[in-house]
Amino acid sequence: MSLDTFISHFAEALETNAAELSSDTVFKDLASWDSLAALSVIAMIDEHYGVSVGGTDLEKARSLQDLWDLVAQRKA
């Protein structure tokens, strides 16, 4: 379980290039970010990490690092 793997899964869920993303990426600023992308990310987190996150969690998170920290915290 690593941040790099999480970013790869995130990129796959949004059908974007992982090389264009980093821990500092503000995911809500991505051109591909919309309500469908949010649902895809929620499903990806559940599938790959067995953790439940919701829309409120996504609203509170700013960067991919924030989102990863939330997943890691709930996974622990």
C-alpha cells in the first residue's frame, strides 16, 4: 500500500495519465473531475483498499495526498 500505487489507481479510475499526477495534485482542479469521476474514485477506493469514503470526504480532501492520508487512516 503506497501513495504511488494509489495515484496509479486514481489515474486509472479517471482514465488519465498517472505521470501527470503527484501527491500535490488538487484533484478537483483536473479537467476530468466531475460527479462521475467522484463516483469512480469512491468505487476504486472501496475495491482496491476495502475502505468506504463518501462525497463529504472528497469535499474535505484537497490534494491526492489528503485523499491518500484518509484512505491510509481508515485502512489502519
